[in-house]
Amino acid sequence: MAVIPWPLNPSSLPAAAPVADDAAGMAAALIHSRQTILPKRLGSPGPAGAELLQILQAAAHAPDHGQLVPWRFILVPEASRKALADVFAQALRERDPAATPQQAEQAREKAYRSPVLLLAVVDAERGDADIDLAERTVSAGCAVQNMLLMATAQGYGSALTSGKALKADSLRALFQLAPSEQALCFISIGTVQSRKAARARPAASTYVSTLGPHGDVAPGF
Ligand SMILES: Cc1cc2nc3c(=O)[nH]c(=O)nc-3n(C[C@H](O)[C@H](O)[C@H](O)COP(=O)(O)O)c2cc1C
């Protein structure tokens, strides 16, 4: 057992303990195991109760300049899926009046996939106007990733989906979005029924460069 000197001298104290033994290894394993599982491959059960709360609470740990909480999430429970299905069909008709009944049915069907469905929303104006939409959207992305990683840690599959309906007036009206708000994407979470092979990831050297002391920017690090 380590002997702690007394009185305490801060410089003799050990460095802060890691979050957990091999926290970096655990984080890497979690991050690397997340992959998109499309909503059609997500079945019941989905997270509920304490598990769902843990996923939702993970968003609050996102970096948030000015602590504006410029994002929010709207759950779409089973009882509300028909309203969303109607909006998906209406949004399709609005952008393509020639859409067939079969195409409308395909659009409707998407509202019923995945046991847990949330809409992610960002607010461009709330709070400090100096914090622009790009910063707010980065914060929203971090919040979303925290949620996806928590869902992955709990053993669930997850996906983000977007699509033209996100901008439709009918969808904005259904979710009662303020004029300053944008619908970013849907988040689906559920039990993995099937999955594709994990995709190859780009090497960091392909997307990282280094600023040199004389203003040159060289690929790599
Ligand atoms: C904001 C956002 C919206 C997305 N929307 C869709 C979508 O509409 N349909 C889809 O198949 N994938 C969508 N994706 C998921 C990406 O296609 C997916 O992340 C990508 O294929 C990489 O797969 P991975 O998540 O397994 O790394 C979206 C991703 C993001 C970040």
C-alpha cells in the first residue's frame, strides 16, 4: 500500500487517477463498435426507463459554448407514429405531386421503424447571438454522438437519418418548431436484428495536417 506523506504537499501527490483502468482502451472499444444500423434493422425492445434516461442525459455532457443548450430532442412514441407517417406522405406529395400511392406508402412506413425515435433540433438564435449556427450545430452533433455511444454501450443499435421531409412545413408544424429552429436528423435506437460488416475507416493521416511555424500547412502530423 502506498504511504501518503503528512502534512500533504500537493507536489508529492500522484497525478489524477485515470477514470478507470484502461479507460482509453474502453473508450476506443466503444467508439470503434458504434456503426450505423439502419432503422429497418432495428427491432424491439428499445431502451426504456433508466436506460433511455441514461441515453438522454448523455447529451447534457456535450461541449456547449455559453451553455445555451441550443439543441433539443423530441421523442416520437408509438402512439404518435401515425401523425409522423401522415407528415412523411404529405411532405412527399408537396415535393412530388406525381408520387404514386405506393411511394406514399413507402414514405409512411418509415415512421414506424425502430422502437425509439427522436427528432434532433438545433436553435439558431436562442441565447447569445454571438454564438453562430455552426457552433450550435457542432454542439448538437456532440450531444447526438454522446447519445449514440451510450446506446451502443447499452448494447443497442442506432442510426441517424435525414431526408427532405425534415424541411417540410408539415413536419415543422407537427413538431411545433420555432422559426429559429431547424430539424437536424432523426435518431433511431433499438435492438439489432441484422448488421452489415463494419466499414473501413480513413486513417487519421488522410484528414489531419499540421500548421508549420512559417505558415505552411503540411499533410499529416
Ligand atoms: C446528420 C446525419 C444524417 C444522416 N442521414 C442518413 C440517412 O438519411 N440515410 C442513411 O442511410 N444514413 C444516414 N446517415 C448515416 C450515415 O450514412 C452513416 O453514418 C455513414 O454511412 C457511415 O456509417 P457509420 O455510421 O456506420 O460509420 C446520416 C448521418 C448523419 C451524421
